[in-house]
Amino acid sequence: MKRLALIATAFSLALPHTAQAQSAMSGAEFEAYVTGKTLFFEADGQRYGVEEYLPNRRVRWSFLDGQCKEGEWFEQGAQICFVYEDNPSPQCWSFFESARGLTATFENEPNGTVLYEIDPAAGEEMLCLGPEVGV
């Protein structure tokens, strides 16, 4: 019996932190979770990006390359959608909260990207370099 419990525990720990049985966060739940935070995300085991959640549903996103994009988010049905200064087409996600943080599924395409909230590396902060200046 003890062996079976250990196997079940190991199996549950090996599962990715998905939110299959949960319902997506509402706009109010999402806003309460993210406002004032800077969250780092990974996809497929690789660092993916970072987003700063500002007051009034404004955001600042970076693919961890020092280039930041200003935008805003809004609730559309059961999804949270983002528009950015360089792309006015809404990028819509379903967000789920778990004990490990947020999980987000990109809803604009079939089999969309899945992002997982991760802790930043020690001392890591969001880096936004200034605009490129030509000669």
C-alpha cells in the first residue's frame, strides 16, 4: 500500500501544472492576481518572456531581449486579450491559477502556446532598453 501511495505521489508530481479541470480566470480575478506584479513565463521548458502589469490594465511585455512593448489588456468572454503598440490585433489567452502560479493558453490558434509562470532567476528584473538611436 505504501508503495502504491509513493507511485501515485511521484506520478502527480511529474504531471505538468495544467488547469484542465479548472475554469478560466475572470477579468476581475486576473486583475487582482497580476496588478502591480512583474511575471516571468516559460514555454516548453524554455524561458519565454516577462510582463509587467501596471494600473488601469496597462502592460509592458518583453521576450527577454531588452525590447519592451507597451499595451493593455481587456476581458473578452472567458479570455484575457492583449493589444500592443506594434500590433493592434487582440492576442487572447485563457488564464488559470494553481498553487504553482499562472498557466496561460494562447487561444488565437489551434494547439496554441501554453505559458507557465516561473520565478525569475536570482536578482533578475525586467530589462527595457531605450529606443535605438541612429547616427
